[in-house]
Amino acid sequence: MLYVPGNRPELFDKAVSGPADVVLLDLEDAVPVRDKDGARAEVAAWLRAAAPSARRVWVRVNPGEQGIEDIRAVAPAGVESICLAKAESAQQIRAVGELLAAVEPATRPIRLCPLLESAAAVCAAREIAAAPRVLHLMVGEADLCAELGITPGRDGYEMVALRTGIVLASAAAGIAPPPAPTSTDFRDLDGLRASTEALRRLGFRGRTCIHPAQVPVVNEVFTPGPAELDAARGLVRRFEAAAGGIVLDDAGRMVDRAVVRRARAQLDNAPE
């Protein structure tokens, strides 16, 4: 998922034609206060011209009253999903849903991706995840760390409990796994790879990026290779052929339904 500043319309088409699965047009942190109104108009105009080809374009809106104006502008233009900056409660999510019902296209319901950036939001993650329209949770670690006084190390050890909590809340609510949080050091691609691999092991799926150079690394980490997919297919076939009997994998380890469910999910999420 590649963030693109909403006040840089010359980048929109290029971003959509690139390798990112989702382009996140940003009306919040990436846009200076003086440019907020202009960025909102630019994004809405581009969405109207690009629809329905902009299926994988989302918009991050501002919090508060400014965010309401953002939603009123971009929702009728046909955006696929809206990322709610500084989401705090399930009640807030429901209120946004009511607003969307009044302004979104009748044939294209808009999903919501709450961005949790405070202690209160993280504590309410389970309720937020279960609110209507929520596609998945996202976590904004910069604001969260500032509030909690956390200084993350290179290995991210200090964030493991918080990150696991977001994955757990998502699974409990039955929504899609969260994308991993952004790495702001876009020049350190080796570090990006290492941290992305660790976040994948924690249960995240995909990652938000702030620079195009990060996208290929993230795609490579989260895209299973041919050998992985072949192993998953073989495991599923073996399990189905056993018809409830004992199944062993290639290493001689016993396979249960949970392992097979994971293999099936890997195949379902694999690129065509």
C-alpha cells in the first residue's frame, strides 16, 4: 500500500500504474494545512475522472470536522475504501458509516480502515474491528509511541505486544489481517526487508509504504514463491485424500486442520 500526497496530483496516475496493490491518496499528514482544501478538490476530481479504473485507490482522510468534509468530497467520486486517521471508537466508525450511506454511490459501498494511533484506540481495537464496514485495522505507530513514551529499537521488540494485539483483535472480529505499519527510513531497504519479514511472522498481511522504492521489497516478502504454493497445494491434496485419516507433511510431521486451513488461505491470497 503506497501513500501518495493528496496535493501531488501529478503522481496519481504513475502510482496507480505501479506495482502497489493499493494506492493511498493522503489528505492528512502528507498535506500541509494551507493545502488541505486544494488537495481535497484534486483527489475528488481525479477519482471522478479515473472511476471505475481506480478500484484499488483508497483515501486517508483527516480527523474531526475536516475529515467529514473530506468524506463528503471523495465518497461520491467512487473511492474504494477510506482510511480514518486517528480513529478512537466504534461509535465514531458507526457515525462515519451513517454519513457514507447518505453520500456514497448506491452500487459501490465504501469500506473503512480505521487507523489506530492512541492508547485509547488500541484498547478499543476489538470493538472498532467489529464495527460495520471495517475492512481491516491499521496502526499508526509514530503517534502511538509518542503518547506512550516508547522508543522502538531496530528489532521492534518494544512494539511486539501492541502489534500482536492488533492482529488478535482483527482475527477475533473476523476481518482481514492488518497491513504492517510504515517504515519511515525509506533508504534502508535491507532493514525494511528484515522488519517486514518479522511483521509477516506476527500475522500482518502487506505493509504501508511512503516511497515507491519500498514497494518491491514489501511485495516480495508477502508474495509466496512457487515452491511455497506447490507445498501448500500438495498439503491440501494429501489432507483431502486422507478423508479424515492421519496426514503427514513432507518432513514427517503430523498435519491437523489448522495447518491445512493456513495452506488454503495462502492459496486463496496468492496472486493469479
